[in-house]
Amino acid sequence: ASRRASALRLGSANNYFALGSALLDPQLLRGRRRQDDGHRHEQSTTNCWRCAAAAPPSSLSTPHRGFHSKTSILLAPKEQRQHRQSKYRGNNGTIYNNNNNNNRGHRDNFSPHMEKQIREHINSFPIGNSTALSAWHRTAVELVMDLSKLWGRNRQSVSTSPEQLYRAVLLANGLVAKILSVRESELDNVEVDRTLTKDTRHDNKKRKFQTARKLTTELLVQTVALGFSRCDPKIAVDAAHKAQQLLDRLEGINIKYQEIKHVRNLSFNEFDIYPNMKVYNHVLSCWSRSLSIDSEKQAIGLLQRMKTPRNDVISFPRPDIISYNNILNLYATRGDVDSAEAMLNQLEESENEITADVYSYTTVMKTIQRRFLSKQGGDRSIKDPKRAEELLARLVRKYEESGFTDARLCPTAVTFGTVLSLYAAADRLQKENLQMNQSRSWLTRNTERSSQLIISDAEYLGWGAENAERVLEWIIGISERERRSRDKAGSTETNHHTVSSDSNHDNFIRPSVQHFVTAADAWAKARRGVEGAERCERLKKRNLSLFESTGYSELKPNLLLFGAVIDAWARAIEEEESAEHAEGLLDEVEKLFLHSHSSNPKERLSNIVYNQVIDAWSRRSEPARAEQVLRRMKDNYLITNNEWLRPDVISYTGVMKAYVNNPMGGEKALELLDEMRNECANGNRRAKPDTKAFAVAMHACIKSGRSADAERIFSGIDDAEKTTVMFNTVLTGYKNEGRGDEAENLLRKMIALNEEGINNCFPNTLTYSLCIDALSKSKGEDRVARARMLMNEVTRRYRDGDSRCKPSTDLFNTLALVISNSDIPNRENEVLTLFEAMESNGCSPSLVSFNILIKTCSIAEENNAANALQIAASAFNSLDTAGFTADSVTFVSMFRAILNLMNDSSEKIDALAAIFRKCCDGGFLNQHIINILAEGTSEDELHSITGISTRRGPDELQIESVPNSWSRNASIHVV
């Protein structure tokens, strides 16, 4: 018993669980008599728990003499324990559901039956009956420890949803709360013996066995606090408050115990209720993950409470580095970089007894990363990656000053990876800003607006990738310096020729293949074309060289690295050869990984690299080559029977995208859709067409003139799965065919579905633009009024808060075309008024806007000729001021306006000659302009305008000699 008591105090939680219940009651031990040659039967065989294992369950109902029938649960063999605890377990005899009987090592969700029975056990808390209370307590302790398997060290083997985990922790919390109530009640009714001359609580030598009788209450509180800290804060919104309540109650019990001078007959002692440091850290962890608005206040308050003793007698554990790291995690969750850095600086002070470790630095870097990558990006700064790199440099410097021996300061792969990820993300964020036409004000936020920070687009592209590659080389250099330092100190453990994959890598700095993947992926997405792809290729070769020279298992090339390089070549669309290069890398990948039978999924060839090569050919509109890669993937699947090599929906969608601009694109898209359905029917569920696949197939049909097929695909999709892209694709077909009525009806259907709660389909600015454009090509007499009504509707939706319906320049241009192509009077004035309204709505006119206005003026009625000519001339002369350069369409419209609206012949010739000189100076002269001038003037007038000789051809007037510079920018050159 003494040995068991020692093991109980010093053992782990599992030891407490295994041994603690055996020492719960002195009566239990007094009734158990051992002999060297076996054990003695107190009564009949069926009443002896050692012999009862072979007896039928009905014989277990009679208790052993000196035993309570419920107090010997853990002393009995396994069969008896399962029988006695069956009321708390499911039908399969365990608190976990196990749907797969062949996989006994895997535990699934804890059973609803147990959840119900534990709640009943909590509610059946006995009052006044010491024997029943003892039995209730033992069962509660075992249930808490059994539940803790759901969030303990081996929780990965337990498949439990976040909701189920939270319910399990709440059950454990209810059980522990009742146990704390027992402690509180016992202290309230304690019998104080005034005759004692000393405090017998601290007589540990004499009370050693009694000290170990119980599974400590503190450990139970610690277990539940750990469970709360591992719950999803979005589901367990009050987890931190509940964990704090448990800690407060445990502290209160301990304080009350300390205030009592002489006690006897207590079932616990000081060590049973003294809060351990782990309890405080688990509660701090709860607050650091909590979404509560007062989480920071509560966490800082608890930290201060740990620092401050209650009085001269009572004090609790002081905070350690884990406590401070929990506070840093709280700042990381909120992206509060300034507070995190302030605490880190405090930990770095030399007089501080607690110093920052690698996790402190890593957490602050993660805080910077969270702010930098936040969707809002309001406080984002171009200095954020540099800021994180400076922290990393400080950590590395401290580690290097320790002679590479202080494991607490050794940067991990995550530490280096955070800085690499920040630089890699900088290019991506810049790309998003450029695509959204947003200003790059974040580049100069919190910095001086100097020429070094105001970077042009061309210079900026690849800035993050270059720095990521630089940091990667820095990591390699640090690793080499550490290796030389350890070799010099006579260490054989880190010799790079003898490193094995089984060695402990946590205490060594080593570059990993993931670091190379991050840098290569940054180059792939840096929009540097062939140069970026070549840099990726160089990184791949560098990784291979290091792996061969060092033998570090962390550097073993994987599919992600090859995938990043293939992706870079796929994006380098300025050269056709880049797609060939991507497919050549696929050959190399197949040689290395096609026949691999590794259990590591990262070393098994999958369809991802094939999809990237398909994307490379799709970007270059080479459908035959893209489909050839698809067939190659299917053939390799049949050879290897590797399920991950089966084509998925991304594979087929990529091939369909390649066919979009092909005349046979619609037909091929329909064939590929049928093939996807067949694959799905044959067990390949990943090939099931999704909304994007349907949208691409519809687009291919529209582009190849098969609108009916696109509508058939659209009608076969459930309304709940229809998206805005699908509606807009069908509207594009209606626009091409001038089906204004159908377009407007489809718009009303989309709005109705959105109002019914289907959020995937909602009208946006493009939707209204396509609908208005369809009306412009229709023959309805009321098309202008209906187009205006749609314009008013989209403007109203935007003013009501729908940002997706923000009016755009293209939308105004579309409505202007409707007015321009109509026969309403004073069209030029209507278009001019519309463009004035465009500016009042925050939209700036484009060159297309000016061209539409000039074109509308060129076809004005005779009675409005003077006004229309004045508007056209004013618009043409305003192009330079607006920052635009006239193109061939502008000059065509201006020539028509002068020919149709000017009556005076001499003025007309002079005006045409002036516009013609501007047209030639800009290099926009084309055959169409020559034909327009020839139709409106005589040959002599044409020669006077152009200054060149002409001759009549079989079909059109031809110019004998024209300088090439006159038509250098024209899409149709002069014949």
C-alpha cells in the first residue's frame, strides 16, 4: 500500500486513475487480505471478486464482505468492471461508438446513452448518506477520467465533433462541480479539535498513506480546464468563464482550508486541493482563445493574481513562461501587434526572472502574420514582414550567443516558415489590390512616404518572392554554422553524414522542403512570367543538391515542390514553350513518384500535378494537349490502381476551359460532362460535376453558339445550386441573340430565388448590364424605358446597401448604347445627360463613353445637327484633358459626324483634313476610314484631305502609297 501511495502521488494522470480508486476507502483495503500462495475466500466463490470473473453476471449482485457493491469497480477484473459500469456505457460496452468492429484501435464519438446516464448520475447526487456519497464519488472520478480521453494526449484517435467535445467537457465539469461541493460542504461542517498542539496536516510522514488515498481534486479541475481550453471557442462561447469558475472555487477551498488551524477527520489534505500551475495555464489558454469581449481583461487579471500573494501565509503558483505565452496567444488571436511586442520586450529584460523562449518569439511573429493577412488589412504595413524578420534575427542571435546549446531558443521550422509566409503573401496581396483597382496606401502606412516605399507596379512584382528566397538562404547559412559549431565541440550527433531520420530534430536548425515550397510558390504567383518560373526551377535544384549533400530527411523533395515549379511554368503564358516545360516536369515526377507505395500521402502521386499541366495548356487555349494529359492520367490510374490518380472535377473543368474559345467547344463540353457522370457512376465521386463545371460547360456552349444546350444544362440544375455566374452565362446568350424579354424574366427569377434565401444567386452589376445590353439589341419599342427602369433599380439597390450592385462605367455605357441605337429624339442630349449622371455616381467616363457620345452625335437628326456637332467636337477635344488617346473607333465616328452634320463644303474639307492629320499622327489610319472618306467626298476632295493619290479597285478605293507609321496602331491596315 505504501508503494502504491508513492506511485499515486508521483505518477501521471493515468497512474492516478489506475491506482487512486484502489485507495479510495480504508474499509476497502481492510477487507482485502492477501496471502503468498493466492487469496482467501471470505464467503462463497460467487461472492469473491477474484473468482467472480468467471461467474455469470447475475452472481455479481451480492457484494463481497467488507465491500460496497459500487466501491470496488476498479479492483475487480475487467469483465466485472464492464458489467458494473454498463449503465453508463453504450450497447457495445464502451463510452465510445465503434461502427467498425475490425478497427478496434479507433474510437468514435462518445455514445448518447452515456451522455444521458451521466446527466442522471449528476442529478442523483446523494445527500447525507456517506456510503452512497463515497460510491457516487468513485464513479464520478472514473467517468471524468474516461471522458478526458476525448481531449487528452491520444485525442487524435478519437473522432469527435466540436459540439460533442464541448458536451463531454460540460459533463465532466458537472461531475467535478459536484465533487467541489463535497469539499466545500466538508469544510463548512469541519470538526475543529482545540486539544491538538500542532497542525497535523503537515505530518506527511505519518499521514503518507492517507495523503494518497484520493485522486486529487486539483487534478480533476486541471483535467476539465484542459478540456475547456481545447474546445472550439465559436461553439464553447462560455468555456473560459466556466474554467475560471472552477479555478475560483478550488482557490476558495484551499484558502478556507488554510484558515482552519486544527482539523481532524477530513477525507483530503492540503495537496489534494492546492491549485497546480497547469490549472492556471489551462484557464489562461481558455481566455487566450475566447471570443468574449472581456477576455483580455480577464486574462491579464488572472496573470496579476498569480504574481501577487494573497497574504503572508497563502500564495499560489507564480506565472511561468507558458503563462506569458498564453497572453501572447491572446494578442495573436486579435492581431494586436503592439501589445504582443511590448510583452516580448518585457520578457527580454535582463532583470526579469522569466525570459522569452522560441514560442514567445514565434507567437509574436504569428501576431504580425495574422494582422498582415487579415481580410480588412486596415493596419497592414509593408514593414510587417521586415518586422517579423527582425524578431527572428534577435532570436537567432541569442541562440547563436548560447553556442547553439540553449534548446529553449532554437528556432523551429514554424518560426522560419512564418517569416517566409509573410514575404510570400506580400506579392499575393499586392496582386489582389491591383485586380480590385485599389490604392496601395497600405504600402506606406505607418512609414515615411519616401521614394523607397512608393514602389511602381513593375518594380514591386516579385518583391516578396525575392525576400523569401533571401531568408531561405539565410536559414541554410545558420544551419551550416550550427553544424560546424557542434562538430567543433566534438558532437557526433549532428554530423551531417550520419544523420538519421530517427534522431531528435527539435534541437537543430534545419531547412525543410516546406521552406523551399513556400519560396517557390511565392515565385510562381509573383507574376514574373518565365523569370519567376526559372527562379522556381533553381530552387528545386538547390533543394535536391542540399538533400544529396546533407542527407537531412526534412529536405527530401516532395510533390508540393514539383507542383510549385509546374504551377510557375503554367502561369508563364508569354511563351508557348513554358507549357511544354511544365509537361516535361510531369515526366520527371512520374519517374520519381508514379510507382511509389509509401504510406506517406505526400509521397504518393496524385492528380494535382496533372491538373496543373492541364491548366497550363488551358491558359494557352490548347484543348487537344489538355485532353491528352487527362487521358494520360486515366491510363496511369489503370496501371497503378492509385485512387488519388483518378481524374476529379478540377481535371475535367480544366479541359472544358481549354475548349471555351474553340468552335467545337460546346460539343466537347457536353461530351466531357457525360464522361464525368459516368466516372461518378463507376465510383469516382470526386468527378461529380459541381457548379463551376456546369458554368464552364455553359460558357463553352454560349461561345460556340449553342445557347439551347446551355439553357438545357441550366434548367437541369437544382435551384438551390444555381449561382450568379450561371445566370450571367445564360444572360450572355440572351444578349448575343437580342432576347431582351427572356433576359428580364431571368433576372426576376434570380431576384426571387435570392429573396427565398438562396444566397448563391444574387444580381450584381454585370447581371443588370447584360440584361440592359440584351434590351439594346431587341426590337421592343419600349426598350429604352425598360433599360432606364433597370438602371434605376440597380442604383436603388446600391443605395440600400447592396455593394454588389454598385453602378459602374460599363453599366452606364451599356445604357448609353441602348439610347444611341434607339429612335428617340435628341439622343445626343440624352447620352450627354447620362454621362453627367455617371460622374455624380462616382464613375469616371472611359474612352468607350466618349466614342459612344461621338457616334450618337454622328447620327443626329438634321434639325439638331449644329448642337450635335458642337457636342461631338467638344467631346473629341476633351480627350487629352481626360487622359485618353483617340483610337480608330473615335476617328471613324468623328469623320461620320463631320460628313453628316456640316453643310459648308470648305469648312468640312478643312475639318476632315485636320482630323485626318491627327489620325495619321496617332497611327490609326485603316481601310475603313479611307472607305468612309471616299463615300462622302469626291476624288479631288479626298486628295485634298489626305494628300495622297488613290485608284479605284474592284471592290473598294485603294491608296497607292501610305507610310507605315500612319497605320502602325490600326487593327485593320490600309490595303
